[in-house]
Amino acid sequence: MNVNNKEFLELLVKAKKGTYANSDAPKVIPSRLNSKDYEFTDGNFTYHDTYFGGVKFMGEEVVYYNDNILWGMNYYGITIDSSLTEEVMDKVLRVANLKNKTKFILGKNLKKGRLPLTPIKIKI
């Protein structure tokens, strides 16, 4: 069986909606000192997001397929408005993730019909 981009993107959107974007989603045991971690499993896929910070933040997302690494991404962000709090940033980022926008999820440079990732085929 091969994992195609459509299947992967559907999983990624679902995973984001089921973790950080959902303020009621439970965190899992931190994988590193002072990290905040989420995990989402759907069939053969497992998604893990770990991040640090608040108004200045950094993190990493990893998707596994049958316990093999399929995809990963590092991210970071800062606010240029020092009056914004971590609570405000959380609300903004959670809403953006809930809107099912692959441009937000995969970056602003996503071109129509062309994904910024290499298709990965997995033999089972």
C-alpha cells in the first residue's frame, strides 16, 4: 500500500483539529523538559506535536505510518506586538488550525496543485 499526498493531508488536518487546535484535547506526557505534547492516532497513522514557549515558541510535528517516520516539520514563531499574551496567541493559532486551511498547515508558499513535500511511498 502507498501513502499518497491526499491521504496524508487528510490525516494532518484531522490530527491538528484533534490536538492543539482543540482546546479540550488532552496533552500527553512531555517528551522533553518543559515541552507540551499532543498525540493523535488514526488507523496506521500517528501524529505527534511537541512545542515549547508561549508568545515566542518553537516545536516539531512528526507523522508516523506503521511506526515508521513518514514526515516531519519544525516551526517557530514570535509576536511583534509585545502587548499580546500567550492566551491571545493560543486563541488565534487554535482558530487558524481549526479552519481546515492546508495553506496555513503547510505554509504560505503552498502552490495550487503542488505540495511542498516529497510524496513518500511505503511498501507494506
